[in-house]
Amino acid sequence: MTGGIYAFRYLRSENPELDLKAYTAIHQSLIFCIGALITGSLWAKAAWGQWWVWDEPTLVSFLIVFLLYATYQPLRFSIEDPEKQARYASVFAIVAGAFVPLNFLAVRLADPLIHPRVLNTSGGALPGDMKVAFYTAIIGMALLFITMFKFELTTKHTRAQAKALRRRLGGDDDAPAGRSAAPRLSAS
């Protein structure tokens, strides 16, 4: 969803820094989605005796969000023109980001199936000590996301500065192939 917000802001301002932030947020979200799918499957095998349950709306809707995020980079880097690339990727990021709150709402409105609904209006189904652990984990994951997001942005900016400095010093313009330059992105 963060990527969608940055993408929306990019479309309004055409500030390349916002495009870079949208790209980075979706990249980090994809990493977290992969982690959730792997750990969720491990938990499901232990809890249900199955790796995946296809008739569970929570799982299938999360898989749809994951697949949307997974198609972002191939879409983005299939476009050569940097302005069109940023514009089309931003529109896609907004659509994919809109699925996150829609997913949350749709799952809450669905009939309770396998997953317990721990976040509901009646106070939730978690005992007090589990609530502390749950919210601590949520805060920890949010802080990890922010840290990784900032680290990736810093890395991209540093790489772009090194490339610009190499260019100014008359060095090789195309040093290591496949490296991206911030704020405009290339396939990396």
C-alpha cells in the first residue's frame, strides 16, 4: 500500500524521487510477502496438516496481492522510455496497493472459516498476553520494513552518486552492468 501512495504522489508531481520510493516500497513489500507465504505455509502444515487450503479466502486473497506485486517489476522493466516506465508502473502500483485494504475488508466480511478473526470490533479473540506479543511483532515488522526501505534507498542514492562521480572524472560510464541509477530505475 505504501508503494501505491508514493506512486499516486509521483503521478501528481512527477518527482522522480517519489517514483524511486514507490519502486523501493513495492520491492520491500514483495520480500515481506514471500516471507509471509513461506512461514504461513510452515505454520499451516503444523496447524492444519496441509501446506495450503485453496478455499480459505484469507490465503487466496493474499496470494493475489503477492502476484500483483510480483508482476510489478517485469511490467516496469519491459518499458524502455523512463517517463512512460515511471507513469505505467505508478498506475499499476496504485491498483496493486488498492488491493491491500480491499483484501483486508473482504476477508473480514467473509464467513469465518479456518483463520480466527483476531482484529475485530468486539475487542478481538486474543488473550491479553498474546495481544502484547502480537502488537509487539506488528511494530517490530513495521520497523524492520522502514529500516530495510531506508537502507535500499540509501544504497540506490549512493550508487547513483558513485556513477555520477565516475562520469565526471571521465571514468567508464557503464560500470558494472545491471546496476541501477537513482532516481531513474533500470533493471537491477
